[in-house]
Amino acid sequence: MKNEKRAGGRRGADPSSGSSRLTGRGRMRRNVPVALAERSYEVEIGQDWLETIGRRIVDRVGSDRFALVTVPPVARRHAPILTRGLKARGAHVRRIVVPDGDATKNLTELGKLYDRFLDAGMDRQSAVISLGGGVVGDLGGFAAATFLRGISFVQVPTTVLAMVDASIGGKTGVNLPRGKNLVGAFHQPRGVYLDVATLRSLPPRQRSAGMAELIKAAAIWDAGFFDWLEPRIEAFLRLDPKVVIPALERGCGIKAEIVARDEREGGLRRLLNFGHTLAHAIEAHANFRGILHGEAVAIGMVFAAERSEALGFAPAGTRSRLESVLERAGLPTRPPSRPRRAYLSAIAVDKKKEGSRIHFVVSRGIGRAQTALLAPREILPPGWKA
Ligand SMILES: NC(=O)c1ccc[n+]([C@@H]2O[C@H](COP(=O)([O-])OP(=O)(O)OC[C@H]3O[C@@H](n4cnc5c(N)ncnc54)[C@H](O)[C@@H]3O)[C@@H](O)[C@H]2O)c1
Ligand SMILES: [Zn+2]
């Protein structure tokens, strides 16, 4: 067993005391910088401000032609408001609605997007906006990364998962029939705009799944934030703005800090895979149906915390604390019952592996994590049972 980079245990500031601006109508706005030299941008967080977001995007990107890539549930409810803002600044907007679901992240849909871009007369000065969850973020982002060798891209995430995770950091891509996210590019957005009001229409199960990634961020990086979030899980799920806005701000801040220090996944960014080794195995077994990614991550984190305690990385009690927070967030915590060898072969195909060993993210207690290079049988020891 070899220990690698350590990290975590950063300051524990109270997120609700962060810097905020009150807007004209007394609403809160928060900005989170993503510091990537000349590719820097900000995550701007607010509430009931989609139309303003439209105007801000035009001002920021300086384009007059946009493709707005979205999915039916979001197109219906939220796209018209964003479009109004874009048009108020004189922009041409082509709305492109792609089918819902992860299966849409494929090369055929990508090809259709390019056609629609050409139909809309898009050129190198045009820009793509993804409005929706991580699926349209990844698909629209990859289309923007590659169309005419790369045009500007903006993220307007409308799921918790996309807000705190997928929209930040510039990873874009599509799936291949043989696996998820096998084709992609790094293409940083020019801006990320969150309207927490869009979460009102997000089904509760999707809210919970997104919370898994938020809890993950706290668990690997910021014990103080974990302490703050722990008693506020229910308030987050009911979308109390006094909780949701500061929680998203800190969640985005953690992702931004990690990405700023390791844009292309040299090591630190791997910590974001906490819980993901087992999660990927669970998702693969389920054929990516019936279980949401965040749900698989919740199970994977409890497993990783349990293994971290057993291997001596984390103090006793780490797993139980994490588990009770995840349960309160409405998430599953126990792996589906399958033979150990089924799990072993699934984790052995993990693309984060190096030789026969895997970069497994272990907890060092709440708020701290590191990677350890482990053989599959060290991760799933003989006698382990799902
Ligand atoms: N690029 C990255 O760094 C990164 C990181 C994590 C995940 N991802 C990718 O993100 C994807 C998962 O993202 P996701 O969980 O957001 O899934 P998703 O995009 O499929 O959205 C989940 C569901 O919610 C619906 N929806 C979205 N916003 C809504 C709203 N406001 N109201 C009502 N319904 C709404 C969608 O139509 C969909 O049915 C995966 O493809 C994953 O690979 C990418
Ligand atoms: Zn994830």
C-alpha cells in the first residue's frame, strides 16, 4: 500500500457569513471565483434572476448569436425567461432541445448539434449556453469545445449536481457504447450562472442525489462546512434560500479551489472521486438504470469511509457520521447485494487505475482525504460482503 498526496482539513468558516451583495430587490448574490489564469471565470449565484442572467451572459461573452442547449423539462419552464434576457441585449437565440437522459450524451446527438449550429448560422464569434443538468452541460460543452475548433461556452446549471460539480472545472464529453465519458475535452466556460429558483421544479430524488456530491465536497475538504451543513440538510432539501445559497456557494468554492490547483487531474482533483470507485461498479452493474449517480456515490462514500477506518486512515466514527448525514438527505447507503467477485471485476476496470492498482480515495476523518494506491483485493478484502 502506498500513500499519496494528502489534502483536506481547510479552514472551517461559517458559509452563511460569507461575502454577499444585496441586489436592488434585496436579494442575495454570491460570486465564487474560479482562478485559472487567462481562463478564469466566476460562478454567480442568485435567486429568481434568470432574465438578468441572460443579459449578463451577452455582456460577458460579447456575442450576438447563441445556441441554447437544453432538455424538455427545463426548456418548458426556464428557457423562455433566460431567452428574454438574451434577446433584451439584442442577441439571436436558437433553442435546441435534446432528449432527456444520460443516453443523450452520445456521438449521434453531438453530430445533430453541429448541424443545428450550422443551420443557425453560428460562427467563431457565436457561443453555446447549456441550460440544464450535467448531461446538457457535458454535451453542449463538448460541442462548444470542438465546433470550429472551439467557441465560447456558458453554463446555466439547473440541478444541484450540476451546480456544485459538473458545471465547474471545464470537463466536457460524451459516452461511447463501451463506456461513459470516454470522449471529451477540457473547455472552461466563460461563466457559470446559478439561479436557485430553478431547483424548485427539480424532483426531490434529484435534489437528494445532488446533495451527495455536496456532502462529498465537505467530507473531503472542509470540516467546518460539514459541521455547518450537518444540521441543515432538511432545510437544504426544502430549498430554504438562507441555507441553499451559502451551501451552494461553499460547494462551488470547494470545487473551484481544487480545480484551480489541479486543472487537469494531476492528483488533487482525484479527491473528488471519493466514493466513486464503488459507485462506478454499482452503476455499471445496474447498467446505469434505476440508480442515480449521486445515490451510487452515497453508497460508495459510506463504503470508502468504512474501509478508511479499517485501514487505519480515518478515526472511528467517521463512517457513522457520514452515513447518518446521507440517510437524512434521503440517500441509500448500502450496496446492492452481489457477490464480491462481481464488485472486484467491476472496480478493476476503473479508468482511474494505474497498473493493477487503483487510486482509491480514503477519508482521513471528516474534512480530509487522500488517495492511496491499492490493489482491488485491498479495497475489497476477502470476506467482504455487499
Ligand atoms: N463535467 C463534469 O465535471 C461532471 C461532473 C459530474 C457529473 N457529470 C455528468 O453529469 C451528468 C449528470 O448530471 P445531472 O445529475 O444533473 O443529470 P441530468 O442532466 O440528467 O439531470 C437530471 C434530471 O433532472 C432534469 N432537470 C434538470 N434540471 C431540472 C429542473 N430545474 N427542473 C426539473 N427537472 C430538471 C433533467 O431533465 C433530468 O431528467 C452525467 O452525465 C455525468 O457524467 C459531469
Ligand atoms: Zn460524481
